[in-house]
Amino acid sequence: MISQLPTDQWYASIGDNILADAILDRLMHNAHRLQLKGESMQKLIGQLTDDEHLG
């Protein structure tokens, strides 16, 4: 499962604390969390010139 929304913001996004608890409990049990840093690739790609884009 991949999300751009931090898990601490899932409660507000889901809107139901009991449902959010159930979802997070199942997803986070034995999960490996990777927190990425740096600029968004979409932001960086948007700044490339036509000659710099892959493809």
C-alpha cells in the first residue's frame, strides 16, 4: 500500500475514527514504513525542459 497522505492524517481523511483505527491496525501490523524525503518527482519533472524528459 502506498499513500502520499501521512498516517496521522488518515483519521481526518477517513472521517470515522473507528474505521480509521481498523484500517490502520490491519495495514500497519508487520508493515515496513519508508518515509521519503526531498522534492516530489512530479514537481521536478514539471521543471524539466522537453530535451531533458525521458522517452
